[in-house]
Amino acid sequence: MTGTVSKDIIEACGNIGIANILSIAKTVLNLIQIVGPILSIVALAICFAKLITNPDEKKYKAGLKNSLIALVLLFMIPFLVNLTMSLADSSFDLAKCWNNAEQVASIGDESTYVETDDRDKQSIITNPEDYDTP
């Protein structure tokens, strides 16, 4: 059942629910790392255009500075979280679970239905002719 994920990684996560949460958090951070700087660059361009039209306005300069800071933070925070977790992989269980969250979360996807008896499958609708016409 766990061919690609070792037993110690599964034990580090505790259960598959934690791995699912970490997998979702990792996806959100990756999305922030992609979409955040794009939106920040658009805001930066708008602030820059406003500053060109009115160079004496101080709030446009502050908006330009805030957009630059947001651009750097939106790109660097997810990068630093992933870097920290990859460097601390052998140190603590959360990092090990973070780095392998997608693999552990997908274990449940490989499960199959096992029949418990040998009865023939039956339709839920007992008399299909009653339901053909509205």
C-alpha cells in the first residue's frame, strides 16, 4: 500500500489528515508565490503611472515603496519556508512531513473497493419503468 512512501515518513505525519492539511498549505504557498508577485507588479505599475502624472504627491511614493516591499515578501516568504523545511528535513518530524506531504496525502487515493459478499449487484431503482416519464 505504501510503496513509494516510507513508514517513518507516515509516522512523522501522524495521520493522513495532517498530510492533507500540509499539502493544501504547500499548494497555497506555491500559489501565493506565483500570483502574489504578479498582482504586486500590477500595483507597482499603477503606482508608478500615478507618480509619473503627479510627481509631487507623497502618498504615491509611499504606495510605490509598499508595492516593492510586498513584491519582495510575496516571493520570498514561500521560498524561505520551503528552504527551511528542506534543510531541517532530518531534524524534526514536521519538516519531514512537509516535504513529503503530497505523497502521504495521495495514499488514500490508491485504495480500491473490496466486496464483502458474493451477491449480485442490484439497481437502486426497483422498478425503472415508474421513473422514465416525468
